[in-house]
Amino acid sequence: MKEALSQAGIKFAYFDISSGMLPLKKFLKYRDTCPEFAPIREQGRVGLPCIVINDGEEILFQLPENLDDWKEDAPQKSGVETND
């Protein structure tokens, strides 16, 4: 995801949850409270990588087909991944 967003020229903030407690805690708050993660939790999956838009307004688990819609005027994206 990170590479695709970079190649498309989309501005985003990247958080590696394995880099420390703060990024991990922020991700776990989304994972434990957002309804988008419910099916993922039920399947025993983690939910990574994901894209969090506007501090949780929308959460995606895959890139949209058309990244052009996300250029320039689009809201700030936050990509959350691990180094795996």
C-alpha cells in the first residue's frame, strides 16, 4: 500500500506499529472500537495493512481501484502497516 500511494503521488502519513507503543496503541484503538474491524476480529485476523482516513472517518483494507480520486484535494490518509 505504501509503495502504491507514493508512486501515485498521494500525500499520507505512514505509521509502523512495530516502531513503538504510541503507533501500536493508536492502531489498537481503531481495531478495538471501529465497526469496520468487526469481521476481521471475528476471523481472528489483525487487520493490517489498512488505510485510516480523517482520523477514523473511513477505514480501508485495500486500495481503491482509482487512486486519482485521492490526489491533491483528497483528505489526509494514514497508512498503518508493519515491516512484515
